[in-house]
Amino acid sequence: MPHAAVRDIRMYYEEAGAGEPLVLLHGATGTLEMHSAGWGGLVGALAERYRAIQVEHRGHGRTDNPAGWLSYEQIGDDLAAFIEALGLAPAHVAGVSDGGIVALALGMARPDLVRSLVLVGANYRNDASTEAANAVLDADVIAAEHPEWAEALAELHDARRHPGYWRELLDAIKANVAVAPDYGEDDLARVTAPTLLVAGETDPWANLDQMLVMRRCIPRAEMLVLNHAGADPMSNHIPQFTRPDLVLPAMLDFLGRHGAAAAA
């Protein structure tokens, strides 16, 4: 199975298709098999036009994490090293939730590596809405209130390390989201790549207040807000999974308008 040696980790990835590289990032707790947290439901269609490369973040699935902690900038640095190691720059980068925040961090820090960004369900700072939503990212809460999720996390993460590892992963994620992201409007203005912002109308993380600020501050940003992404806030947070029929055509249109041919 393919791994890339980047920085202090071995990053697991899978790819399909040919053409301009499109790097796909999942959300917190995700793996390539967890389609709700990532791009597995769309990767086949994306691979018809792009070299679609799905990666597993540090500490997730088959990618190790000797550091034992997580941050968006740290994973962004991993991603930069991965893009350089595989010679992908400039790459389209699309992320869901935490993956979207990582993509945002990459766009700020290494604009030379990025052709375009697609950010699904990404927030740029914590507010009352995100802090309330982050309460679900607790191992005890998941075990008590979402046992099927706990079972899936154990199956996806523990088997590749040791029993109970999924709880350690949640602790690292919880510590990160308690203090991050913490970007300001000046930080957003550093993103020079064309950027597509996507969220459901009642997404508690990528809420409308944050989306409007990101749309205004990122110089080349576009915004897609879906008022029919699902009946509950979580469905609105992952519209690439709940409403692929709406997200896929918008994404393909955006990527096509900002590809190498269009840039030339």
C-alpha cells in the first residue's frame, strides 16, 4: 500500500485518474473508508477528469503520528511536504471540515503549492457556534451518545495500532479544536488561490457569519451555501456526502474555470 515519507511520518494515500493533481483531505476522525468525512463518494467522478489523490492525515488511519499531538499548521506542513515529494505543485486541494482548515492553512503558508482550494464545512476561528458543536468531539460523548460512531472509529483506527487508540486520537483532536483555528481577516487575505467555500445553511462550524467574512476577505473566493443539505446540522456540515448531486457539479465547474488551461 502506498505511503510517502514526509517529515516525521509515513503518509498513506491512494490515487486514481489522470490529469491535473487534485489532493483530497478528510475531516477529523476520518479515513479513506469513511465517506461521510471525506471524498470516497465522489472520488470516482473526480478521477474521470483529475488525478485524484486521497490522503490520510497524521494520526488517522494508516498514517502514523510520532509527535502524539495535532495542529492544523502541523498537518498543513505535512501536506506541503507531500505535494513537494510527489511533484504535484501547483495542485488543486479540497478538504472537508478539519481537512478544509488544513487546506486553508496551506493556502496561507504555501501559496506556491496551490492552484485552487475547495473548502467544505471549514471555519477560520472559534465562536459560540463552533464551540458548542465541538462538544461532540469527545470520546466519552461519542461512546455514550453515538455508539455506532464509536464502533466505526475503533474498527478504522484501533486495528492499525492498539485497542483504544481512537480515544487517544479524539483527545488530540479535542485539544486542537479547543484553541484552533484562530485566524484573522489579515490571515484570510493571504490566500491568493481561487477558493470555493461550501457549506449547508445550518452548518454549526462553517456558519453563515464565518462564511461571509471568508468570502469578503479571501480575494478570489466564491461561496456556495445549500439551504437543502439535510435536516440536521451534521448533514449540513458534510454536503459533499449528503448532497453530492449539488456539490459535484459546482466543484467541477469551479475546478475547470481555475485549471491550468484557464490560467494560461
